[in-house]
Amino acid sequence: MNRSRRPVFFAIVVAVVALVVGVLVIRDSTSEPPRARELTCLGGSEKSAFMADSEVRAVLREDYGIAVRFEERGSYDMVQIPTEQLRSRAIDCLWPASASARSVFEESHDTDDFPGYRAESVLETPEVIYAGAAATEALIRAGLVTRRDDAYYLVDFQRLLLDYVLARAKWDVLATDEPAGPIRITSTDPESSNSGFTLLQLELTVIASGDVYQPPTVEEARSGLPTVRALYDAQGLQSAGSDGGFREWLIQGASSLYAGYESQILQQLVAYHDNASATDALVANARMLYPEPTLFNSNPLLTLSEPARELIPALQDPRIQDIAWKRYGFRSATRLGAVQAADFPQIPLAAQPRATTPPRADVTQLLLACLRDNRCD
């Protein structure tokens, strides 16, 4: 090659290489990101807003390659779906709200049928009893509730159940005219919804167990089931889902006691963050009573397929755990010290509620049979 033409030749080569590289870079920058693996999960209604959160979905998609199609289903309904139906619907995971629901699943299914089976809690929230302001003051005067460290504790649950609820006593026996009518503890439908079923588990424990910090044995449970059934019958009509049940209680003016999750009122406070009058009304009219002991709803994630296993570490991501607490009121099941009461200064929170242990699967099945088939002997 003529020496005089070499610089021109090299300039052309460099230009061609630069053009090719530029085209590749532009094509790469304008191409769509890799498609996320879609998982179909059934879960309780209390987690619907959390799983629809745009930031949660972005972290799952961009950092873990996961997209979750979340379908609401009652905790005890989902864990009793037959294996064949779970397979035919290609369900990747179940997300009930309690360890008891997990135990029912493992008792009624062969987990070897699910190659990706793993169960781990990533979020939790204690069961609480919601009460109106006047009702709370009446319960304090009766010695049933006490205020300690700026939080309210239901310290004599058994007496409340036996002497007032089961006896169909009215609020005026506690020297209050608000609320009116019988003293009742309402909840969601315990046959399908976990928050309602957890109430019955607590009732069974405080009525039948020789030690409220130990779950009842089968023999103890059998002795207490007729009383729990009577308490259940006294509730009347119940909401199907935890999320809707709490909103109904608020709208109806806290006319009864209501069993639900601690996370529900915290999530409501976040929803009202730009509505000062709604926040003030909520704080003025609603009280959160922690039963002593309470039960923690551990929200275990049950993975049924191999790809779903990746969802467990994804939900344990510190960013997602922070969102779960600060926006939706779920305590972390994996990060010690992640819960700060100062994040919700408007309402008294218990730093570490005293808790008892959920009943075993055999006791849970007895309680379900008592509810669904009235077999309570």
C-alpha cells in the first residue's frame, strides 16, 4: 500500500469501528430490559396494597427479575386448596398470614409434591383489639385494660370474654353510654380469614390452656371449644377479608371491639398523611389494645415452585423491609431493631408485645372443624 494512502485507510477503519460500536450501544440502550419472571401468588388481603406498591414492584423487577401476580385469598382457604388444583393453576406461592395456616398446609399436603417448597416468614404483625376512646376508658376503669409506656394493654382477656362477652353484658354495666348495646368482639370470618381465626386461637388459649403462654393441648382444646363456639356465635355477621373488615369498623364509628392486625391502623395513618382532619379523627377515636399475651401473625411465604424461592431473599431486601414497615405497618421478621415507634408518633405502639405460641396443626384442625361443621365436642 502506498505510504501516502495509509493514514486515509486507517482513518476509514477507525470510523467504521466507531460507527459499529455506536450502533451497538444505541441498540442496547433502546432495547427493552429483560422480561421479569412472573410468579402467581395467593395471599391475604392485608398485603394487597404492599404488593401493589410501585417501589416494591420496581425493586423486585429491576434487582431480582421477578414480577408477582398477587391474588387475594383467605389464609385458611388457600392452604386447603388441593395439590392438583394448585398445580393446574400453576400457583407459585402461597402467602397466608400465620404459622398456624402454614401448619395446616403441611399437615394436609405432601410437600415433596412441590419441588420448590420452602417456608419462611419475612413480615409479621401482632393481633390487637381495636376499641373506641370511650370503650377503652370504660375497660380501664373495670381493670381489664391498663396503659403502660404510653401503650394500651388488655391484661384480663379471660374476664372480658367470660364475664362480659359470653354473658351478653351491655356497655352500661361499665358505667358508659358509649358505645351502646352488648359488649362484643367482632372480626373477619374466621373460617377463611386469618385475623378472625387468630382471635379464636387467642380465645381458646386464654380459656382452655393451663398457661396462657403455652398453646392448649388437644385435651385442653376439646374442653374449651364449646365456649369458643359460643363466642363465635355472639359475633354476628363478619366481613370476608381483613382489609375490608377494618375499614368497616372505622366507618361504623367503633361501635364494638374489633380484632385485627396492628399493621392496619398504621397503614391507615400513612394513607391519611396529607389529610390532617382525617388523621386527627382516627387518632382521637380509635385505640389499639395489645392482648397479654397476643399472637404474632408471622405471614410465612410458602414457595411451591423453584423460581418462587427467589422471592424470599427479594422480600428480605432492606429497602422492601423498610417500605413494609414505614408505609404498611408490617414489622420485619428478619431485621432486629428495624421497627422504630418514632416512625408513627401519632399513635402509641408497644415496642415488644408479649406473645404466646400458636397452637399445633391438630388443635388448629379441631378449631376449624368446630367452626365449619359445629363439631365442638
